[in-house]
Amino acid sequence: MRSIVAGVALSACALLFTFAARGGEPESKPAAMLSRLKVGQQVRLVRFPNDGGYNVEIPNDKYIKNFERSKRQKYIVSKITEIGSDFVVATSPDGTETTVAAHLIEVITKLPEIKAEADDPPGR
């Protein structure tokens, strides 16, 4: 009788461990990826038209200045106002709030630092 009770208890523990391991895996992936983002950080959300996913670009001041100089258009950034365990909220300059589910964020791109020489006119 003891061996039957011990077997059932051992099986129940094994099942609980298996479910806990499977349930924890998807939660850890978004949390690890979202750890690169901070509340108050400037970002630009770029939506992929075909699959609906997002690229989150993390710009820096020199990159923005270089972009605006070369493209002759404004690089509009939003600010992260909230980060949850499975979502990010970004507010644009006009006050529009966009909530993006973590599973829709395909890429977080930290844009490269532009060298100081790029600010100097050619021929120096």
C-alpha cells in the first residue's frame, strides 16, 4: 500500500514539475527581450506590413541628426511609458498611445553610433 501511495505521489510531482517547466518557458523569453527597454526611453515602432510584427528601434541623438540631414524628413520618436511582463506602451509626440504585445515584437534594434567625423564637412 505504501508503494502505491509513494508511486502516485511521485507521479504527481513529476507532472507538476513538467507543467511548471513548460509554463515558465514562454514567460521568460519576452521578459528577457523586454529587459533592453526602459520607461522614458525614446523608441520608434516600425510595423511590418505583411505579418503585423514590430521592430523597435532605439535611436541616439547623432543617428537622428544624421537621418534628418540625409533624408530631409523628421525622425519621429515615441517614449516608452509602461512596460509589463508581456507588453510595452509607447506614447507618440501627439499623445497617441500604442500598446504592443511582446510576442509581436520581432526585433529590438539599437541603432549605431554615428562617428563624430560624420558631423564635419568633407575636406577637413
